[in-house]
Amino acid sequence: MSSLQATNTGSAHATSAWMRWLTHRWSAQALALLGMLMVLPVINSGLTLDDFLHWSTLHEGARVANHTGSPWGLFHFLAGNVADNQALKATGEMVWWAANDLRTLFWRPLTEWTHWLDHGLWPQSPALMHLHSLLWYGALVVLLARLYQRLDTGSPVRARLAVLIFICSSLHLSAVAWIAARNQLVAACCAVLCIGAFHVWRTRPSPRHGWLAVAMFGLALMSAEAGLATLGYLVAHVLVFGAPHQPHQASSVWRERVAPLLPFLLIMVIWRVAYNALGYGSSGSGFYIDPASDPVRFAGNIMLRLPTLLLAQVFGVPSATLNLLAPAQQALYATAAAVALALCWLVARIYGVWASPVARFLGIGGVLALVPMCASETTDRLLLNAEIGFSWLLAMLFAHALGQHRPRRSWVTLPAKILIGLIVFVHLVVMPIQTVAYAALRKPLLTPTSVLDPLGLPDGRQDPDARLVMLNPPMAALTFYYPSVRRYHGMVNPASMHALANSFHDLSLTVVDAHTLELRSAGNKSFIDAFSRDVVTRPFKIGEVIQAGPLQAVVATLSPHGTPRSVRFRFSSPITSSPWRFYVWTDAGYVPYTLPAPGQTTSLPAPDLSRALMRQLKGEERRQAQSSE
């Protein structure tokens, strides 16, 4: 036998072995277990951000905002009450530039019950809380396998390949690794059950599956706002499949394509009316946009964010890239993303992917599922529901390209294969590596800013009247979590902890007089975040005075984008008096800072984040080595 024949025989045997494994009766459960094992290290990553607020609410009885309509209000962050927000500014929990009416309230009662179970059964074990989330993830993978098999009865290998692509994806990792993001997993499980039941109801006369689909849609909405994405798949289903068990006639178009959606539309309307009546939603933040109150702006964001999210879904380019760009650059980026996606659509068409009704259904459904996600700033975690459709779509594209299907025009074969090869490489090589690496490094990556930084500030037992001022924290809005993090670790909070500016860029600090200092950003860059204030609907003005308890901020100059470029801070007592203690953030965390003399100016260079990251990773390695000894 020649070497070429031996190679071909070996490849055939390997392919056959893969096919046997993927078609095994327990392959779905095996893939679910594999997916859980890939992210297993996250169980040691502890609590992060909102997790501490959940602990504070359930164990201390602390109420960040009112609990109307929810068992505990675990996702009630800011109620939009001006007096309450002013009180939070006075203690520093809310940054000084935040909108006075900033509101972030989310209605997720079903998910709240899962967190109540965590804190009731294993309150001192974040590892078991993470394991609970991993079990939801494993359940989602098994449900996906069943859905794909139900939709694609002729190709069990392709259905399992779709599941493999899903578990290899790093796009939804934060939804799995962050306890507080479990709502995404719960809603996705309900969504998959809804889609599967809807398919059975529409392809076979099975009323009980129709009722099951309606119930699962309602539970998806009660789990997370992301449950709205489910409706995108239902719309896509009636567009593509109609009602196969009924003869298609022009007079029955209404009954076949619109009437089946009416129960789900009614539930959505009832949910939305109740959502608004109970005061839920977001306003005043540049991170979220309410489509109902600002449909024109939402439509504009769809044009920018939808191509960005789809680009992340297909090529793995982080969707958060869009948030780092200037408005003009965002338009160019979205245009380039749309061109790349159009090429992918054309390649899929050349290979005959769109000839499959299942492909059209899941492709349209995946795109429609992302439309409501465009109300938020782009982040990969929003792609979880879209991955339900695109994982199978990618599996079909890979199978067609690597199988016996050939383009009609031979001259497109090579470029099409190169494009598909790139996508295969991203999803089956790069993303699995990212998933495993991030799961292993999540704790050293996030612990310094979310835990060690707040713990590095002095304990309030030493001086309960102290007022701490962080001149340049890496993410000033995280001070919202500082009090809960410190109480969780047994520390006492001082009178207040104020953040003045983000250390995104170089800053200059001038002591104007005994009560006043000025911070100025280098160039025309801003030092505030978009989450805390929507500068489109709540613009800053030169000379605007903002009171934050014992300090007052006066906007001196603005950047071209309408954000503060320089601000004067006037303190209620001399800055050299005992209550005030100033800190700067370095790659080693917060360190005490001595202000220059009045009339003097000094620079605050932006910290080297890469060096800080390396130091954090090395520190984590030392701690692990010491613990093993």
C-alpha cells in the first residue's frame, strides 16, 4: 500500500471514528460534560461585582432599590429616585457625573429564585454557586442537542457538530462564568424548550406542545429580558415553514403565518405593560436604550450594533471593539462588518446552504434574536441566544464545504474555501483555546480590580470619619460595589469613598486653593464612562455644578464629544484636613498620594495596564504555589 493510500485510509478511519462518536446515543450528554469541563476552573473564581450585591441583599437585608414585583429585588440596582441617587453620590457609591435620575431595574424573578437557593443552601460556598451555573449550562447543551436533532432528523452528525461548535465558543463564556449572569442561561434553556415545542406544534397537530411553547416563552421573559430573543425564532419559523400539516392557500395565510404568533405577542405585551407599570427598565444611562421611548435612536443603533454582533458571531472579533471607537469610526467599522458578512452569506449561498429550510429558519431566527440586544452596548454575552441558530448554521456550512458539495463556478472554490477555513479555524481552534484559557485565568484577571482594589483601601475601624478620594481608578463606576465587597470580607467602610476620574488617559492635577483641585484629561479625551450618564439625552454644560455630598464638581471644559475634559472639585473642608485622604491607582493597586502645594500642577500618567496584568498573574501564581506548600 502506498503512503498516500495509507494516509487516506487513516483519515477515513479517523473520520469514521468521529462519526461513530458523534452519533452515539450518549454523545449529547458527553458533549455537555465536555463543555462543563472546559470551563470548570471558573468554580474557583469566587464572587464578582453583582454577586456581592446579591450577597448583601440576601444576608444583610440591604436594599439597593425597591423590590416591587420581585421576590428580593436582586437585579434592582438604581430606582431612578433623585434623592436616593444623591445619597449614593454623597457616599461615593455613585460617581459624581452619574445622571441624577439614573435608573437600572431589571425584572428577573425566576432567576432570583435560583440565587436564593444558592444563598440558602450553600451561602459560604461560591464554588457551589458556580457549579449550579455550570449545571444550567450543561442542561442548555443537552436541550440544544435535542433541538438540533429534532430539526435536522436526516443528519445526526451535523446536529452534534453544531453542539460541538457551541461548547467551543468563547462568546458566551461570561454568561457561564459569572454567577450573576446566570439569568442568560436560564432564559436560554426556556428559549430552546419554547422553540422545540413550537416546532412540534406547527409541524404536527399537537396542542399540548403549543401550550408548552407559550409557557416556556413566559418563563424566558421572567428569567431575563434576553428572553425576548425567543420571539425572533418563532417569527422566523412561521416565515419559513408556515404550517406544513395544512394545505397552503392564499386565504389561509393569516391563519398559518400570523395567528400562531398571537399568544406569544399577547404575552409579550402583557409582560411589557407590567414591566413598565412596576417601574422596571433603564434610563439615564448611555449603556442601555429603551426602544419604546426612543425608537429612532434604537433604529440607528441597530445599523451599528447588529453587524458588529454578527461579525463577532461569525469571525470571533470581540463585539466590544465598537464601544472603543469614535462615532465616525463606528460607522466605518459597522460598514466593514456588513461587507464581510455579505461575503459569508454569498459563500453559504454558493454551497447551497440556504436551500435548506432549517438553515433559513435558524439563520433568520439568529439575526432577529439579536435585534432586541441592540438596545445595549455591544458585548459578547449578548450573543448567547443567537448562537442557538448560528451554531447549527456554521455546522451545515462546514459540512457542505468539507463534504461532497462543490460550487457551481470553479473559480470561486479557492477563495470560498479560504474564508470557510478561516471561520473553521476561529471556531474550532481559537475559541476553544480562549475558553479554556479564560476559565483558568478569570480569577487573577478580575480579582484585582473587583476585590483587591476595594480591600486595599483603609478599614473604617481606624478612622470611621475618613473620606477617601481615588483620583484615577481604572473603572470609577466600580465604586458602586466597594461597600458590599468590603463588608463581605469583614471590613468596615469609612464615611465615603469618592472616585474623581477614570485612568483611561493621562491626567494633570492642579491644586487651585485650599479647598479646590482641578483634573484635566490629556488632549480632547474624556475621563468618564458612558454607563453612568447618557450625554445625548442629558448633555453636560460648561459651568454645570454637580453636588456629590461633601464635594462639588464644576465642569470647566468639554471634549468634542460633549463629555467633561476638565473639572474643578471643591471640597467642603480644606483638602489638607484630617477627613480627606487621597489615593492614586497604580499597577500595584491604590497607594496614598500627597497633593502638590496650592498653585502647583502635577501629572497622573495612565497606568500601564499590561504591566499591571502581568503582575497580577505572577502574584496569583505565587499565591497558588504558597497554598500548595
